[in-house]
Amino acid sequence: MTSKTSITTISSSSAKEAPITADYLNKLLEDKFAESESSASIDTKEINTYILADLQKKSSKHKFIVQSTKLNAPTSVESELSIHSNFGAVWDSDKDGYISLKIENEKVAASQEPTEEKEIDADADVEEAEDVEKKQPKVEEAKNLSVNTTLISVFWIFVN
């Protein structure tokens, strides 16, 4: 089984005077996880402190809020996981804003790695078709994965 950590931007505001960009925040987190083997052991308090320490140096004209949520199911999850979150604020959309990211530690089982596809002609017998189907990952196998995701939102508010 192999692990792969990915960081993606989920959403962001369109503040004209943003002190940071989504690319900046992605790079900051990529650098953080380059120090460790993976994001499998993310401590939300530690990651919040790490981000805030960097952002404090970035701008003294903004207040920053970092919120993180860790979703972890170390054993396989056999059903769809549904999580809903919402945020509302009254602020100056030119100067205040947010960026939301997702950090995912994906574990890929050997049986789920891509397999060579075999083309079947119309005259092929049923046994050959069954062999090809056996090589394809099953839908059930794809659903039986552990969950290890951290959602991070960074908010900034301009202060005079």
C-alpha cells in the first residue's frame, strides 16, 4: 500500500487586497509536509499554530483566523461520507477574505492500481471476457478506503 499527500484549494474569496494567495498557502503547507513523510499524523493545533506563525510575519495590517477540521477513519469506510460546513461574515470584500484548502492522505491498495486493459473482439469467447473483468478494480474495493483528510480555512480581516 502506498501513500500520497495532496493539497488542493477548495474555494477562496476574490479580495483585491489579499495579504496571501491560495498558491502561497499551498506552498507553505507543501513545505511543512516535505519535512515529514506524509500528512497522516496531522495535528490540527500544530498546523494552525504553524500557519498563524507564518501569517503573523506576512502582514501586521490583518487579523488572521485559522480553522481546521480533521476527518479520520483509520478503518475502511463502506458508505458515502457527507459533511456540510458553512461560513458567513460581514466584511469589506475588497480587503477581507478567506482561502479554504483540503489536505488528503490517500492510501492506494495494490489491487486498486490501474491494470492493463485488454481489448475484446466480438468473436471472443465468454471465458476471455470474464478474465478481463477480474482484472478491473471492483467498485466495492474502491469504497473500502480509510479516510484521512484535513480541511483548513484561513480568514483575514483588514485592521487600520
